[in-house]
Amino acid sequence: MSGPGVVVPANVAEAPLIDWRAIIAGAVVAAGISVTLVAFGSAIGLSIASTAPTWRDSSAWLWTLSGIYLVFVALCSFGFGGYVAGRMRSRLRPVVAAEIEFRDGMHGLVTWGLAILIGAVIAVAGASAASRAIAPSTGAAGAASSVASENIVASELDELFRTDRTLTDADFTYRRAEAGRILLKSSSHAGISGEDRDYLSNMTATITGLSPADADARVNRVIAESKDEIHKGRVAAVLQAFMVGAALVLGLAVSWFAAEEGGREREANYIPVWDWSWRRRYS
């Protein structure tokens, strides 16, 4: 059967509506490119937030550049992944040309979703490994450790308990974690209560040997610094969430159109060749 806009069969069997082999291939390519570029960006310092204390000194320009880099990563990874899914998909015959283009785009969409799922699994696995390194499961857990405070206000905790004394108290680890949880309240609406502030002062004076007045001054200074650092961390987290969302939405569009472009080249029997002639080659 033939007619306007209908592709005539050419001894090619009707393929399934979803070609999972092409989708998986495209998703693996997208995830591989994304992991590679994200690792490169983190290595050169293009990271909005980090567990290292130096990230808090980053300027707004670096945060913006890091967000733009996330968009670049999404465009590259989902663009290549969508193209692979569309180019490697089995041909559909006989089908209206517009239907072929739409199905290619849908393959790009599914590739986008699967690539995000693969990336999420990798991220969760990496976060789990990192958390075990910070707070090993074989050691004291729970109240004796505070991963959140160590990631955000570790420098402030160091400053709070800085002393020339040799600390041999077996409970010091717990006291440090307890102080960290109290300092995390500094950015809340109610802030740190007077009772908690006095408790921190007494704890600091006992551990460091400072006078009550010096301990109070140190606690007040550390609380103010902690509030500022937590605020910076929240701003960075919001910016990162916004840029990640924008990158994923743009990645969806790029994956769709890249898959359609790969499908058009598949139907035209175009063979990409790496040379400088800028000429299309057909089989």
C-alpha cells in the first residue's frame, strides 16, 4: 500500500513500538557522558556545594558558572543519548513519516527518563559510600555522630573547642556532635535558646579551660558564624536545585529533538563520518 506521506515497505519487518535496545544504549551513553563531565567539573572546582569548608568562600559568579556548567552537561549528555536512541532504533514500515518522527521523539523521551534513573542510582550509591566514610557503621552511631553538622559547620566546631589541652575525655566525640546539632539551630526562626547558649558556654569552658566570659564570647562568635554559613549553604542548595531542574527540562527537549534528528538520518541512510569535508555520506 502506498500513498502521500506513507513509507513503502522495503522487506523490513514491522518493529515493536518501543525498541528497548536502542533506548538502553542511548541511556547508557547519556549517563556515561554525564558522569564524566560532572567528575571533570568537580575536579576543576565547578561545584556549587561541597563537604569541604572552602566552598563557602565561593562567589556568586562561581555559583552561576557552576549552574551553567550543569546545563552544558545536560545538553551534551542527553543530546548524544537521544541521538543514539533515534539513530539505532529499528525502522518502522509502513508508517506515515510524521508518525516515525513522533516515535523517534518518544524514544528520546524514554531515554531521558532512563538516563536520569541510572544517574540517580549512581548518585545514591556514591552518597552511601561517602556517608559510610564519614560515619562508619562499625563505630558509634546515632547521637554520637552528626554528619550534617560536620558537613556544614565543621570549622566552627573546631574553633569552638580549640585548646592546647590534651583531650582524653571519651565523651568528647559525643559533646562535639551535640554542639553541632545545637549550632544547626542558629539559622532557624527561633534561633538558639538561652538555655542552649548557656549549655554551650559551660561545655566550652569545661573542655577548653577558658574563663566563663571568654567562653561566652567564643560561643556568641561561633553561633553568628554558623548562622551565616548555614544561610550560604541554603542559598547554594536552592540555586543548585533550580539549575538542576532547568538542566533536566532542557535535557528533555534536547533528547527529543536529537532522537528525531537521529531518526531522520536513519531513514535517509546517512552515515556519520569523522572528517573535515562537511559532506554527508549515504549508504
